[in-house]
Amino acid sequence: MDTSNITVNTQNSILIDIGKKIYIDPFKIEDDTHDADYIFITHDHYDHYSMPDIHRILNEKTVFIIPASMEMSLRKSTPVGSQICVVPGQKYETEDFSFETVPSYNKLKPFHPKRAGWCGYIITLDGVKTFIAGDTDATKEAEEVECDIALIPIGGTYTMNYKEAAKLINTIKPKFAIPTHYGSIVGDISDGEKFSKLVDTDIRVELKLSGG
């Protein structure tokens, strides 16, 4: 098992390439590739649900996975592609993989209310479970996740900070941990190294952030 097929552009903008291209929260995409087989959206904030970036990777066969609360917004903005509208705490199937949804929310901060129904995702590919947490705090649902690879926000302010994220990772114990959502809008670029130093040594931390 490795993470060589995972790239992190900026914020929570992630690409998993399994031959099929799986994008999560595309943001600050530079090229018009129109190569997305799947686009996962965690919630509707501009740095996660960016229509200019979505249209750079969209094609007529793209499948969207999106919280049900955002369905009408997406239908108005994208005339092509099919949709899987999801709610937290459920399991789903596509032609190429299965996935689960995890509630993604703040506990005491107002930015990501639980009632919005926004989601993190656990995507199962060839038996490997990859958790993309989205913008969340270290919630009780996140603490119950079982996964092999975890992509976790560490920037603070709108999400957990690097200390809280490291504590969560040490609780759920994936084989790999990849920090996201820092080094640009919130969180210093040095937070990645600080996070790494707090994670248990039997968990491999990989710093993949490529854009600020």
C-alpha cells in the first residue's frame, strides 16, 4: 500500500488517480483537462465548491457525489454529468468503488453546522479505505472512522488545528496520514511539520500539499 496516486493541490483540493480520475473539492485548478470521472464535493464554501474549477475538469460523463442539500445548486450550474446525492452516515456504490459518508461539522464554531448535512467520505478502492474528512473538527463520528489513509484538515479557525488533528489521527490509527487545508487561507505552511511531529511514529505522515 502507498499513496503515490494521491495528490493535494491546495486546501482540500485532492486528486486520486486509479486510472479513473477522482477529484475532491477541486480548487485552483490551473489547466482545462476535462478529465474528471468523479467529483466529490464536501460542502458549499467557495474554496470547496468552485464552479470555475469544476468546469475545468468536467466532461459529459463526470459523476458528481454531493450532499443532498446542494443538489439544486449543482443542477443549476452544471448541465452535464450525473449526480449521487448523499446524506451523512450512509453507504453508497458506484461502478468503480464503494464509499461511505461521515458527518463533517464544527462542534462549537459556527462555520460548518451539523444541520447542513455536509459530508466527509471514506472511499474503498481495492480494499484500501481512504478517508477525506472535509472541513470538520475532531467529532465523535470522525473518532470512529476506520481507514487505511486519512486526509485531515489541520489549519485551525474553520477546522481542527494541527494539534487536534494529530490527536484524532493517533485515535483512529490509519497507516498513512496526509494533512490538508493549511498553508493558504488559514494555517501556516509549517503546520504540516508540526502535525507530523505529534503523530505516533507507527503512522506514516506524508506532506503532499503542492499549492498555497
